[in-house]
Amino acid sequence: MTASPITIQEFVIMNAELSRWELAAENIAVKIRWFGILFGYVLVNLGDVGEHQAILNAILALGVVYAACDTAYSLRGEIFLRHWPMLISVMEAIFIAMLCYYHKGLESAFRYYYILSLICCAIRHTPAVTYATWALHSLSFLALYFVLHEDRRLAMPLVLTLVIIGWVTWASSALATLLKRVGDYLSELNRELEENRAQLQARVDERTRELQEAQAHVLHQEKMAAFGLLAAGIAHEVGNPLTSISSLIQMLQRRDQDAYTKEKLALIIGQLERIQTTLRELVNFSRPASTVRGRVSIAEVVQEALNIAKYYKRTKSRQIETRLPEQLPAVLGVRDQLVQVFLNLILNAIDATDTGGQIIVRADVADDQLLIDIDDTGVGIAEEHLPKLFLPYFTTKKHGTGLGLFVTRKLIVDHGGEIGVTSRPGAGTQFRLRLPAATPVESVLA
């Protein structure tokens, strides 16, 4: 079985965790080394060391140089000789043996530096490196035993020191391993906690988005319902006086009149019919929306949306053109909802264009889908606004609600379609709708 490859993010996290542990261990090791150097200078210069004081100070000076390099790397967030741990162990074994040789031999206080060296090694490196360092230090102390004059070869300090550094090696290695395992376990718990927090945040964001969309849809429906009631009430209140005026004019037309009066009465009747036609369209648009799906002609839906849009005050100063093939297939959907879709898009295009601007509604068929484009020569949409265009309550209009395009997208998706937008500031905007064409079987069922 082959191990699954780790991702770049996991690799970075692993290295980050390793660096934190190593740098913390290095910080401790640097402090231990400086403590040893200062203790050595006090011991050499304040104690009775005989004729070798200058040599001991020179050896300690080498230790100062090494500790200074180690400190400089640590302050930069690096580790001195990180990839050469055994070289460090060899240098420390020689350094300690030389101090002991020129001090008091096997009974020198400098032999305790072996303990400090093993502790530093245990917290920085693996148990294998620590035990290898213990072997080097044991050989170093044994070599010191044989190098010394016979009268300075004391068996008890030799055995006691070897036993102590062996015990320190085992204890410090076990403790460091335990601390590393605890650190790894805590890091894993922290990683899982971060993942759970991210998942929880994603769920909260998703539920918040769904709630906002539901609230926006309900608000839009309530506004449309209120508009419908208002439109129906206006149509009723205006319709009754118009009916009375029309009846009176018709009565006047039955009487004998001169040509001028007849012409003016005919003009009045024509204008009344225009008002009545507008009221009928208003009533039709304000009636309760049907949710029954049926076979719908896109050409008729676009025309109905344009009939409503023509009453918008900005429409008259725009050029609106339709390029719809005569044999355009129908779609299976809710007529009122599709009218609302095209009305929203056409009104947006009108608002986006200046006086004399052009709006083109074209359609085509590709792979059993209707492709409907609504192009305008308006100001375009800023690139940073495109990802948020269909979100609820997002709008760039001064008096916009931010619900039009949100509802439009939802209705298109409910019809099994898609909607996309391409735009450049100053170069106009194109909304493209994809709607599945009704199959023959669907048309029969409808």
C-alpha cells in the first residue's frame, strides 16, 4: 500500500509545527550553554585551578565562540549546524574532556557538562542521536581515564560518572519523547479544532445565505402582492369613471352634430380606448400569479414584458429591438414567472443605458436549449460587482432593493435553466439565459 501524498498546505503546517518545537528546544539549549560557560569562568577564575588557568580560559573562550554562533542563529529563527548533530556531539565530547583534563581530572566539576550536553541533545534530537551522544561522551570520559597519570586514575568517579550520564540519557530522552508526543497530540487536536471551526463557520454561512434568500424571496412576493392590490384598486377606481365618460360620449355621438364635433368625439373615444387597454394590461399583470406549468412561447412572453415596460418613463428614449425566430420552440414553465424574468432584465437594461441607448433581445436554439440574450449599450458593470450581482439585497442603484436579479436567477433555476452575465465598464452588458426547450411529450402533457 502506498501512502497518499500530502498537500502543500499539510507540508507547510508540518514544517511549521517542527520549526516551533525545534526553535523552542534551541532556545533552551542556548540558555543551558551560556549557563555552563558562565559557571566555568567562575570556577576557573575564583577557584583553585593551579597552573592551567590560562589554558582553561582559552578552552572556555572556544565555548563562548560556539555559544555566540548558536545564539546568533537562534535570534534569526535558525538552528546552528541543524543537520550535523553528531558533529556537535563530537565537539562537546572533546571540549568537556579537555576541561576535565586541565582541571582536576576525573573529579573535575566540568564532568557535569556531560549531563548538560545530553539534556540539550535529548530535547533537540531523536533518541537515537541522544544515545549515540551518550556513547561518545562515555568513550570521551574513558579516554580521559586512560590519558591521566596512574595516580589520578580513580575508579569510583569513573564508574559513578558513567552511571549518572547513562541514567540522565535514559531519563532525558524519555521525558523529551513524552513532551514531543504531547505536543504532537495537542497540535493534532488544534488542527482538528480549526477544521471543525471552519466547517461550523461554513455551515453557519450557508444557513445564513439560505435564510437571506428565503427572506428576500418572501419580501419580493409581498411587494408584488401589494403592488397587485394597488394596481387592481386603481384600475377599479379609474375604470368606473371611464365607463361613464365613454357612455356619455357614445350618447352624444348619436345626436346630430357638425363634422368638427364628430371628429373631436372620435378622438376622445380613441384616447379612452387607449386608457382602457392600459388598465387591462395593468390588471392582467397584477392578478395573482399562477404556478401552473404549461407550454409557453418565449416570443409572447417577451412581448408581454415589453408591453408592460413601455409604461416606464425611461423607455421612450431607448431603442428596443427584438430578434426572435418565428419557429422558436416553446418552453415548459410558468408564464407569469417568465414574464417577470424578462421584465426585470429589460428594466435593468433600460436603467443601465443613457438616452438613445440600444437594447436588443435575441434568441437562438442549440442542443435542445433556448439561448436568449439581452444586450444593452449601457455603462456596464464593474468587475468587482459581477460575483455579487445575483446575491439578495445587492444593488448599485440609488433606490434599488437588490431583489430583482436575485429573484430572476431563482426563477430561471426553478425552470431548469441558467443565467450568466458578461460586462465591461463602458462597453455594455449581456445577460444570457439558457432554458430547456419543451420536448414533444411535454408539449402534449401540457
